[in-house]
Amino acid sequence: MEITTFVIGPLQSNSYLLADEASGQAAVIDPGMESGEVLEAVRRRRLHLGSVIITHGHFDHVFSSALFKAETGAGIVMHPDDLPLLAEVPETARFFGVKAATPPQPDRLVREGDTIAVGGLSVRVLETPGHTPGSISLWLDDAVFVGDALFAGSVGRTDLRGGSLDALLRSIHGKLLTLPERTVVYAGHGPATSIGVERRDNPFLQAGGR
């Protein structure tokens, strides 16, 4: 398993290229703005991109899904509860001064416990709503991709439509902090961290930290 992180676009969102080196199969997680370098990496390494996985439906995480689908034929995967957010992408992007088209509809809808195959890798879907109603995290081996649910030293914002602080904290405590401490957390923005570090040090996750 190889994970490559790309920090892209004006909002500095993280896009991840997950590759199974043995088979040459790969997936892109959260295809944000200015994803040309991610696509170039897929081509340069001669990977077969089977899936584009979206952790949640905000524009800076779905912006280039159409590009990858058109250029590679990869299927788009996301949770059904964030489908309404796709229609709002152009309007939401305008709020941030960005022009964006409505993303294509997903090819596969996933829920809690579903798995996504990336070659010989098996990615398990965890429902982690709160930042958005359909936010998911993606867990395999010693890694978890959490979108904007959890950050190094912080948690996702819940003041946008469909956000819920109570739901977010339930997701983090019930789904993410129960993973092994060594699990590396790959967030939608900012540096990687670990479950152990966040359980111990994240001020938003301590008693009275709300």
C-alpha cells in the first residue's frame, strides 16, 4: 500500500492517491481543485484508477471528480446522504469566489460497513456524519481517511448546512477514537496525525472541550 498526499487548490485541501503497488490498482480520495498533478501522478506511475472516493460533498473535495471520470473512467463513490450537496456545489463555490460546475452523480453509493476494493486492498466505510450528513471515513490497515471530521488538534466545522456538532462528536468518539492508537489519520486539510495523539491531546475531544 502506498499513500501519496497532494495539497491542492486555494483552500489547501488534501487529495490522496491510494495505490496497491502489487496490482497497479489505485483510488483517488477527495478530488479537489487543481488536481492536474494528481492525474499526472496516476499516468506517470501507470496506475489503473478504479475509484474516485468522496468523503463528503463540499466543493473543495469533489471539484475534479468529473475530470478523473472523463480521463480514466473511474467510478465515483460517495454516501447517499450527501447527494443534495452536489447540486449546491456551484453556489457554495461562488461564496468562496470560485467558479465550479455541478459534479457528476456517483456510480456507487456506500454506507457503514461497505468495502471498496483497490486491487488487493479492502477499504472499509465508516459513517462519520456531523461535518455533513453523509460524511464518511475510510479505514484500512493502519490508516484512516477522515475528510473534514477530524484534524490535527481540531475538529470539522459544523456551521454549514446539515452540520451538527453533537453528531460530529458522536462520530469521532464512537467511530474514530475506537480505532487502534497507531492508526494514522489523513484529514481533509492540514497534516497527518494519529488516533492516539488526538485521543490524548485534541482539546475539542477532552471533557469540557466543546
